[in-house]
Amino acid sequence: MVKNVKLKVSLLSYTTNPEQNIVAAIRQCYSQVGAKELKEKTNKETRERLIRQIMASGHTSTLEHASFTFAVEGVSRVTEIQLVRHRIGCSYSIQSGRYVKRGEAQYVIPPVILNGDKKVLKKIKKHFENTQKLYNELLDLGIKAEDARYLQPQSLKTKIVVTMDARALLHFLTLRCCRRAQWEIQALAREMLRVVKKKAPILFENAGPSCVSQGICFEGDMSCGLWKTIKGAELKTRIKNE
Ligand SMILES: Cc1cc2nc3c(=O)[nH]c(=O)nc-3n(C[C@H](O)[C@H](O)[C@H](O)COP(=O)(O)OP(=O)(O)OC[C@H]3O[C@@H](n4cnc5c(N)ncnc54)[C@H](O)[C@@H]3O)c2cc1C
């Protein structure tokens, strides 16, 4: 029986008082007093003002002083490949296909297929079942999981631990909450945003695609047009004379 696995994102850990940490780092740049004291003494209003100020100016290296570690489950290898393209300020640990034997078939099925033609869905599930059966046969024949896994499709679900510092996370959210990103990584990014917003509401208050976070869409002809619904947002190019 093929299981259609649902996306699950949990926050494993994160920097204690992430916004206070960041503000202590911001203030340290201009203060004779040490960061510990600055962290303890900065009030909520100043904290909010300073975070908004550095976000607006783009001087965001101080955001690297807070990080978030997520446990991600139920994403496909397709999304794993897209996720690990984010290199800067990001760390990954991924369930190994060499050491973890996939005893039962667990695959991600795109909603368009899941909610579409029943006959097509049946065929796809059959294909997954056959693949899993053959995979198990190979293991029974003594073939190592690291070789048997070559049979598995990209829809095979995986588990990932990912840590991102806040600067990297905001960049990731800009690219992957955008409607131009594929549905699965978009769902992952949106879920990550929902989770971290509870821990650092000021830091992530405007996080999301560039039309939301900066009021600019850079997608040109490929734009989904969401920017048109956002007050003051514009469609822009990064090239000066265009
Ligand atoms: C909608 C969408 C479609 C995509 N389609 C494709 C595709 O068809 N094929 C494909 O291969 N990829 C594709 N990608 C992946 C994309 O090209 C990036 O690899 C991915 O989004 C990671 O972005 P990044 O490099 O900005 O992130 P990071 O690797 O985290 O880098 C963050 C930032 O650091 C800086 N940086 C990082 N490395 C360097 C460097 N070596 N030199 C200078 N500055 C650096 C850059 O400013 C960069 O934006 C797609 C991404 C999206 C969102």
C-alpha cells in the first residue's frame, strides 16, 4: 500500500530570545557598553525600531546571530534537492539512503495528481508499489540499500534537519515563498515561516516573496501578478536601463 506522506515541520531548537540577541549585536556596533548589558537593557520599542531599521537598510549581517533548527518530514527528494541549493548560512543532515532501508513505500504525490483523474492516480500508485516490491526483492537478494535505492523515484519521502541563520532564512523565504517556486518547497517555506513567526514576530513580520517583503517583484514576464494586489508594490528589473 502506497502512503501519501504529509509535510511536517517542527522547530527543534532556536537561539534563545533571537530578537534580543540581534539587537544586542546591532547596538554593540555603536556602543561602549558590552552586548550582555545591552541585551538586558534594551526595551521593546527600541528593539522593534532597530530591527525594522536594519531590515529597511539591508545591513543584515547582525541577523546571523540568531539561528533556527527545523526537523522536516514528509518532503520528496525533489524538494530536498531544491532545499540544499541554499548554501550560505544553512546546514543540513539528511536521512541516508545507504544506511536507512525503506521497508515500506512512502512517496509524496503532487496535489494535482492526487486530486485529479482517479485512473492516473491508480496507475502511479501501482508504479510506486511495483518499485517498492522490486526494491525489497533486491534487499532480500543481499543487494545493499545504497545500490537498491537507485530504483527509487524522486517522489520518495525523506527526513531532514535544517539549520538556518535568520539572514539565510529570510533569503530562503524570499525565494521559496514566491509563487514561482514549486508547490512543495513553497509549502515547506510557508510552514517554516509560520513556525518562526511565533518566536521572532518582528524579524519575520514582512518575510515572504519580494513583492511582500520589499514591495518589488523581479520576475518580469514570469510574474504571477501578486504584486498588483499589494499596495505600493512594483514590477521592477535589476537592470538599470530596462
Ligand atoms: C523559482 C526558482 C527556480 C529555480 N530554477 C532553477 C533551475 O532551473 N536550475 C538550477 O540549477 N537552479 C534553479 N534554482 C535554484 C537557484 O538558482 C539557487 O541555486 C537557489 O535558489 C539558492 O539561492 P542562492 O544561491 O541565492 O542561495 P545561497 O546559496 O544560500 O546564497 C545566498 C546568497 O549568497 C551569495 N552567494 C552565494 N554563493 C556565492 C558565490 N559563489 N559567489 C558570489 N555570491 C554568492 C548570493 O548573493 C546568494 O544570493 C531555482 C530557484 C528558484 C527560487
